[in-house]
Amino acid sequence: MISYDPSTGKELWRSKGVDMNAIPTPVTGHDMVFVAAKRLFAVQLGGSGDLTGTSNIVWKREKGTGPTPSPLRYGDYLYLMSNKGILTCLDARTGEVRYEGGRVPVPATFTASLLAFGGKILLTSEDGDTFMVKAGPQHEVLRTNSIGEPVYASPAISGGKIFIRGEKNLYCIEKIAGE
């Protein structure tokens, strides 16, 4: 893992991370960056030089992450998802497990990363099913919606609308006034 100053390109810090391709996007929060690729590292920001084995590596976790979906930091929690949709919720500051093994109602494969809004976490499967899970320290699937075509890209939010790119179509979902 290497951190650079975006304005100068100067290396800020580095640490031994993983020995394979890192696909998930790092996320930040609570003055840390969370880097995942089969294992997860919580790195305290502000360090310099080689941080391997130092207190700047606040905590690490060896399970719960998948090779593709990025972790999600939402509020005080960090959510990890395997490619099979198994969800883990951690306390972002300490790495303490709040729940692990949270499952969606049907077997599925996940390439898309998690998305959060309004106290909910969205998990979109390659089958085009989106599972809405209540955010927080207890796993609860609230509902499931399907667009009826494969989805490999992560959903996005803009202007209060959710965008889901299916294999053939782009979907825009918004709340209708009065509903």
C-alpha cells in the first residue's frame, strides 16, 4: 500500500499490504483509510515513511472481504461483502465485529460495490437483484427489487436518484412526490 500527496505526487507513506491484485477502492473515515483485497487494513492518516508493523496500522482483518466489492464506511460502521453477498459489519474505529455472515434471501454473486443512503445499504447482484439492508449493527434485509437483467457495475446516487447500469439499460430510480 502506498499513499501519495495528490497535489505533488510525493510519497507520504507505505506499508506491506497484500501480495495480489487489489481491485476494491479504499474508503476513508474517522481519520483512517480502509484498504481491502482479501484482507482489510485500517491505517491511521498522518503517518510517514514505512508504516509496516507500526501503530499507524490500527487494526486488520483477514476475512469477510471479497476480491471485487469495495468496503463501505457509513457512519460508525464499516461494511464488507464477499462476492457471494455475505455481509460483515464492523465498528470502523476498532474493527470489532458487530455482525458477520449476514445473507441475502437467495444465493447470488456480487461484483458491484455497496451503496448507502437514508439509513440503508444496497447490495446489487449480478442477476440484477438489489437487496436493501438496514444500516447498523444488526443484519436485517428490508426488501428486494429486480431490474431483470445482469448488473456488474456499482450503483450510484446523484440528485436524490439511484442509477443502476444493467447489461443493456441504464435505470434511474427516484421517489415520486407523495409516496
